[in-house]
Amino acid sequence: MNVPENLKYTEDHEWARVEGKVAYVGITDHAQQELGDIVYVELPDIDTEVEKDEEATSIESVKAAAPVNSPVSGKIVKVNEDLEDEAELVNKDAYAAYIFAVEMSDPSELDSLMDAAAYKKFLGK
Amino acid sequence: MLKRTVLYDVYKNYDGVKLIDFGGWELPVNFEKGIIGEHMAVRENAGLFDVSHMGEITVEGDTSEEFINYLVTNDVSAMHDNQCMYSPMCYPDGGVVDDLLVYRYSTGKYLLVVNASNVDKDFSWISKENEWIKKASEKPVLENISGRMSQIAFQGPKAESYMKELVSPEVADIEFFHFRDDLKIDGKKAIISRTGYTGEDGFEIYLANEDAADVWNYLLNATKDRGVLPCGLGARDTLRFESKLPLYGHELTKDISPLEANLSYFVKLDKKDFCGKAALAAQKEHGIPRTLRGCEMVDKGVPRAGYTVHLNGKEIGFVTSGTKSPILNKFLGLVLIKRGTGLKIGDEIEVNINGKMKKAKLVKTPFFKNTKQTQQ
């Protein structure tokens, strides 16, 4: 299972890549495998306020819709518009295909996320 | 504890198998190639499905034909031996108990194939709850043999050529919605019908449980190098959806009549009394409340079952099934909406997707029809 070292992870199988005050968020390789063929990614609106561990948007496989929670609180500042027409990019490389970016209101929330080692262990349970 | 079919042990170790709880059964939603890969295999080549969870009920005795004709809305008296017929089975109020296939061996012997999630409800309805059976002096012998039977569906435009090669050249002579029970597969007794739930040509094969694994392996091992895939319930659903084949619990329920689901072809109001006839005839006379239509999303989004459908700000119905069509690459939905809205093909409606009103337009159904097929 692909779990990059430089990312932070949630128990809901989202990842966060931190660049300054901004966290880029996507779903993990494990999550995309579980979902199967992804056909649609709902992109949240820019400037929407999101809360840590609350649903920020959703991602849809052929079979079902799954929520994507935000790993951190803050404001959506960017979305990955490539996914609008190519949702399958999430299947191809889940870590390259961020879904949205959050300007964090409380960066200390990052401390509650898992690092790669902890997430691997979590997956192994 | 989830129920498993006898084929579970065969495919539980297949690469990429993903198992889900389907109405109490632990069944594969897809294998390694994914729903879309399996879907395309069935549209272009062939795929093998384990549908052993389906229920089978036998009906035997002199009054069988009369009894079944009371239970179902289609007219089984028009059948001949070795024919299959699709029919809804209704409650007195016109709501649907289940939809099923009737196999006629003779007027004194039938096999009913019902949906997995409805087996217990159906058997109870058929064997003791309906008015005919309560009053009958001469009752047919009914048996729920679901626990002893397995079913494999071999579906796709090339299924016939594989079956001719692997079973018998005679399978080519089995006409659409007919069956044979005198052909063996790899030495195993089988009922082979030219039926399916994919919109493609193909066969459904009924076997004794103890023979199912051998037959599955025999068919798949001989064809997998030619691109035949084991397929899960995910592809079964997307295939039937594109072809607008109803799924009980979605397009048909106890609260949706077959006339509303646009299945009037299978409701023979001119035959003598049957369960639900008065209610369905009244619907037809006074106006069928709703109609099942197809829509294609104009705005992006996936219309899922249960989402409400709106016209000019008013709710007019809901989505019964929806997904992204693998073959058309479009977001499509089946919608059960009020009749009399005046909506025509191409007209816009809105679907409430998670609180956002998204535009869709009505399109013709079935969404997809395989033009290569010679039979319906």
C-alpha cells in the first residue's frame, strides 16, 4: 500500500500536504482502492468555511457517494479543477490528485493527524 | 452472519475481489478489472456472474397454471413448454410484491425465479398469504428450493459462441426467453435459459449447488484467455440500468405499480381476475399517477436513488436509480415523476443533489441498446 512519508493522514482516509498555511487535501490510495472506479468529484466552492473532520465535499464511485472530510479547519482557497472532467485521476494517482486546499485557521490541528508510520499501522489493524 | 453462495470459496481469493453485504449476502461487487472493466467486457465480449443468491420456487400440480396466472400480472396461459416469461407480481392494491421469471415445464410444473432479498417474503406471499391459496380446494405443491440451487449468468454478445463450443451446438437453438433442461455442462445437469439482466444476449444456468463450482471453473478457465471476466454485482447493476431493466426496491416497490414503472406490456388487464387487477385497471382508467423516465445530467453530478426531481421549483418526483453510464460516459438517472407535466424528450428538469439544484434533461430510454443483437 502506497503511503508517502511527507503527508499527514486521517482515520477517514484523507491525506493533507502542508505548504505554509495551506493544506492540500485528497483521499488516500487505500480509499481510492476501496471506492473503485471514481466517476465524479464534487468540488467545494471557494471561500467555503470548513471544520476539521466535517464533510467538505463528496466523491463518487460507480456504486456510491462517499464524503470527503476536511482534516483541518479553515477556508477553501483552491480546488483541483482537473478533476471536473477527469475524476479517474484519483484512481490513477491518489496523492497527486488533491481535491481542495484549505487555508488553516488553526495549524495546531495538524498535530492530531497521523504521520505515515501511524497511518500504515492504522491500515494494518 | 452473512449468507454465502457455494461459489464464494471459488472467488474469495481472486485478485481484487471486493465483497459487500447485499441484502444479507456476502457477494462480490467487483473483481480486479473494476465495475467499468467488467461492464465493458459484457458489452463487447462476455462475463460470468454468480447469481446464486436468486430464489427459486417450484410449483407443481394440476392447478399450477391457474394459480400462477392469479399471482402475476402477465398472462402465463399464453406460454408454451420450455418458455420463460417475465412478470411483476402484485398486491391487491397494485403495489409490487416482486418481479420474477416464470419457467414453464408443462401446465402442471413451473419454476419461479425471484429476487434474493425477497425470497422469504415471496414464498410466504405465494404459499399462504394471497387470496387464491387461502380459498383453493386443490392447491399446487410449492417448494422453496433456493437453498439447493446455484445460478450462473453467462452474458455478452460472445456468450453464445462460447456456450456452443463448451456445452453443445444445440444451445444456439434456444430462443430468447426459452430454456432447456436436458443439456449437460461438463457432465453436470443444468437448466439453461436464454435470459439475462444485462441487455445483452446470454444465458442463465441453474445448477445443483454441488455442481456450481465445477461449472463456473469449467466455463471461466476455457474463456478467460479470450477476455471473459468474472463479474460482480456492480457491473450487473450498471448493465441492467443502461438497458432500463427494473430493479426491485428501486423502479418497483410495494408503493410503485408496474404501470407507473411503464411495464404495461407485462400487465395483461384483459385476462381474467388476477391479484391487483382491479387496482391496476382503475389506475389505467383514472390516470396512472406517475411515469418512469430517463434523464441525463446537464450540470455535473451523479443522480442517486432517492434524490428529488423538480420542475419550475416544484417537486415532481425522485430518482430511482442513477450512475455514470460506462458505455455512454454520461451521468444518467431513471426518475419516477408525476404524469401530466407535459415534459418531452430534451426538456429540462432539476435534480436536488445534496442541496444543490442541478440541471438535467429528459432523454430516451433505454439509454443503451445493443444494435448488434438480433433478438430483442
